Amino acid sequence: MQPANLPPRAGLGLKPQHYAEILATRPPIGFFEVHAENYMGDGGPPHRYLADIVAQYPLSLHGVGLSIGGAGPLDRDHLRRLRALIERYRPQSFSEHLAWSSHEESRLNDLLPLPYTPATLDNVVAHVDQVQQTLGCRMLLENPSTYVLFAESSIDEVDFLAAIAERSGCGLLLDVNNVMVSAVNHRLDPFAYVDRFPLHQVGEIHLAGYDETTDAAGDRLLIDAHASRVSPDVFALYTHTLARTGPLPTLVEWDNDVPAFAVLAEEAGIVDAALEAAARRHQPRERVA
Amino acid sequence: MIAPLVAQAAFAAALVDPALPVPPGIVSHRGDSDAKRFAVYRNNVHAGLVGVLAAKYPVCERLVGADFFTAMARLYVTDHKPRSPIMQHYGADFAAFIEGFDPARAVPYLADMARLEKAWSIAYNAADMVPMSIIALATIDQAAVPELRLASHPAAGLIRSAFPMGSIWSAHQAEGVVVRPGAEAVLISRPAMEVIVTVIPQADALFLHHLFEGAALGVAATAATGLSDAFDVGRALVGLCNLGAFAQPIQAIGSAHAA
């Protein structure tokens, strides 16, 4: 089992429209992250550019299609494709989501929520075990952003994630934007969520921008959109997290309406400044009451 | 408790069919069933797949405008769910859908543009392979050349259209491209790192079409000569090899792969 060893720096999602600029200018980005499913073609420019990027930067491989929270069995063909990618590019980290996206033959192309019960916990732990055995590495599992709750849920989400990590030995990916989105949507305290989170298991943090709307009762509803700068409240929750954890690899996710690379690099610079501040100020017991 | 598989089946069914109610047991923090919250997932699925189509068919989107394209793509998405988590495979039959979509008739070449852009996407992701060079042909016993069958390169795709598809596509890539009415044949290929889109002579295209269909070189050349007296098989082969049309190795007639 290799440990997650991305550098505790700001990372960016790698977008095809930025390949050439990155290779020409070699910007000081801590790591790049790619969606595994975008590199499952046979060949061509995506693989060629990724190989060149990987020669110069650490890589985080982030899956969006494994459906680890699916009630049915994992797709063995998809696991084989992931294994081949990991063997080819040797990423410093592999992560996936606490969500499902496939039902039988249908691929729903979204990260869908699951109820938190003893039965679903057993199922997810078994899936994470299978993933780690097949891929031959420790994975990180990401907390979801959700818009609905399940009446049958009997386990708190933080406890659910902590139990998966404890039982499977996987690490966790803490998406701070997802924490904010879910906390606002379900009227929970996002700071309390982070404070209860098993932060010692966190191998990577995600940040992103959200959109905002209202639900049928007119209550505030946040949408995990990845289409804008990180919101100030999410950034405040991030610095609160860093004060507890110290510097951690942190990805800025911007997947829709992707701006010029300079804008992404600017966001990474803001995150790097927060990471440097956290490194200077971090005293592990400072905030413990 | 509802069995998890049954519960996810109900969730999935309600996602793809907006006429269905929110499945039981899915609630807001207030404890009520909130259709607007569930609709976020419906919208994510549909908007995500529309986005996949817009990324794969960017010139089609520009030809009809974003609003028209989104409305058309939403109808396609409603009846076509991905069968693979690899989204580069999604929307492979979008051109056929466009052909049957009446409101798109005002842009009669839209389906052919979708075919061209699909071929571009296939070329972009195709396996890496050095294309067959004309030098390889020169090493063959010349008496056997008419019987040769050539395999298409994994990145190569041929679009023969009644419309000037190559020029229209090029006009959306760079300024100053003049589009003249008339039929064009287009070879989409990747002889090196980047995908290229090349308008080729009609006789060369007919020649290539027959070769890609598995015909022997002599048969394909005869068909092309029938279309144009000016067709020169040697010149066509040099040009097509340089564009990366063929895979190695050459397959002689009678081989296991002959069609």
C-alpha cells in the first residue's frame, strides 16, 4: 500500500485547452488532477500530453464513474481500466466518491446519494476493499454534496465516512465545498462537520465554487457547480480546516465554464498563500478547547 | 427498509422520467418530499450529458446556436442514456438523431457535420500507430499490388457529403476560409500528434471508400478512374499515405482479415 503523497500545495484540474500552455510555461502548480474516465481512450493527444505533464508534476487520479456507493456489484471492466491507468501513470493519489452513478446497464453521469445504514456501510466497505485490492493501492474516498436526505438513514455522514476509513483502511478526501453545500442544504453547521471529521485520515482537500437557488419551500439551496471561484464562506471553512490539520494537498476544482489558465493559477496562488500561512502558524493543539 | 437495489432502481427511474414522483423516503431537512430538490439531480444528469454533446459537437452547436443545440440535445439525452462511464463514447449516433429531427432541416448539412465531428473525436482518442508509409508499398512485388488490401488507420475516417463539410468546418476553426457550395469529401486523420481535417479529391475519396470497405487496390482504382479520368492511383496513394490513412501492416489478398 503506497501512502498518498501529493505535496501539501495547491493543485489544479488539468484541462485539454491548457495542455500546451502548461508545458510551455511550466507554472509553479503543486500537482495536477485528472478525471480517470477522460484518459480511458486508446491513445492520441490526451495520453501524450498527460505523459509530458506527469514527467514534470505530481498527479492525482480522480475517478468519477466507479459507483462505489452502488447497491450492485462494481464494474470489473472499469476496475481493470483504472488499474491500467495507475500502472501507466503511477499517480501519487487515487480517489473516488461516496456516491453511485450506475444502475444495471444505465450510466447516470452524476454522483448520486445513498442512505447511511448498517447495510449500506457494509456494502461500501466491501467495495472499497475490492477497489484497493484490485488497484493495489490505498484510495481516498470523498464526502458528497447532497440535495436530499433519506428517511431511512440511521448513521451520521461523518460517522459513516469514519467507519469506512476505519474498516477498509482507505483515506478520505475532504471536499470543503461539498461540506458547505450539504450543510447549508440540510441546515447543519459546516464547522461542526469539519470539527467532527476524522481529519487524520484526510489525504487531500477539494475546493470549488457553488451556485445558489432555493427549494420548493423557498429555503436556500446550494448547488455544487464547479463553475466559479471558491466562495468566501468555503474559503473560511478551508482555513478553519487547515488550522486543525496543517497544510494538505488542496485541489481547486473548476470543471464548467473553465476560464483562462491564468485565472486558475491565480486561484492556486491564493490557496498556496493559505497553505504557507497554515504551515507557519500550525500548532496541532492550539485550537483544542 | 427498502432493499438498496430496489431503492436505487426507483431513484434511477425517477431521475430519467420527470413524470414520476420523487421516490418514497427521499426528503428534505423538513422531512417533506421536495420535487425541486430532486430536480437538481435530474438537471445534473441532463445538463451533464448535454455538456458532453456540446463538447463533442462544437461546430454543430455554433451552426444552430446554443439555445437550439441545447434543446435538441436535451431531446436526444432523454432517450439515450450512456452505456459506458467513459463519456467520449457517448452520443455516437447523434448524427442519425439529427437526421430525423425535423426542426434541424433548415440546416441540411448539420447531420454531416455531426458525422465529421464524431470522426474527429474518434481520431483524437484512437490508438497510437505510425501510419503505413508509401515506402512500404514500394517494397512489394509490383505485380501483386493490384491485389493488395489496405487496412484503415485507427484514427482515419472518411466523410463524403453533398455539402462542403471540410470548408464549413475549417471556417469555424480560423478566419478567412472561403466556403463555396458543392460536394466535398473529407479525410479525418492523425498522421502525427494532432488530428487533421483534409478535403480530398472526389475520385481519391471513392478510391479510399472502396479500400476501407475491404476492396483490393486494383478494384478500388478502377472505380475511381470511372469517376474521373484524371485519377492517378500512384499520386492518390502517396497523398493518402502522407495523410495517415492506412495502418500497418499491409494485408495481402487471401489473408485471414480480408473482408
